[in-house]
Amino acid sequence: MSIDLTFAVPPFGLSPAVVFTLTPVDGADGLFTLVGEDARLFVLDASVHLPSYSPELTDEQAAGLGLTSAEDAMLLVVANPGESGTTVNLLAPIVVNARTSAGAQLILEDQDLPLRAELARR
């Protein structure tokens, strides 16, 4: 089942698009496509693929998405497939309010996380 997401600010490099469709990839648990006007990204559900990844949002970031509870947040990371493996952006996750379908790609403050972390094969 696909979900339409609305971003107050376009994800990095995808301006001017603010409306995207998040669609699960058949047969790949926790893998989604995020498709906008002229853009398509692969994103991973961090709870499935990176269970120990637990970034902290600022109060302003959470308020901007209308998040009042961590349980309402869906945490996605952008995946970049390459010849030598797949990397994920841990410094700028996409956070979705599961109740409202509002999304934002956030730069995490004061957290030493990589832009390109190698994704371990499972």
C-alpha cells in the first residue's frame, strides 16, 4: 500500500517537489521507493534494517512535524546502491509523522553520524 507524503520543505536536491509517494518494494521488507515529480529515491525503514540507529530530533524538528510521541515517527534513511555495496545517509534521515503523513528530511544536530555508512548485508 502506497502512502502520499507532504514535505514542508523539499528533500535535499529534489526541489521544487514537496509531494511524494512512498511505496514498498515487493519482496524486500523495509525497502521503499520515494517518488516525486522528477525524482525517485530508495529509502529503508530504519527500524527494519538499522535497529540500533536511534537519532535524536530537536524539539523544533519534532514540533515541525507535529510529533508528540516517538511511536508516531517513521524513520527512513536514503539508500545509495553502488558497485561495491549500498550506503545509507545516517546524518539526514527522512522522518514521517505516521498520523499526518507529513515528512521532512532533517539534518541531525550535534550527532556524529556519517553521510555514507556502509549497509551490512543481512
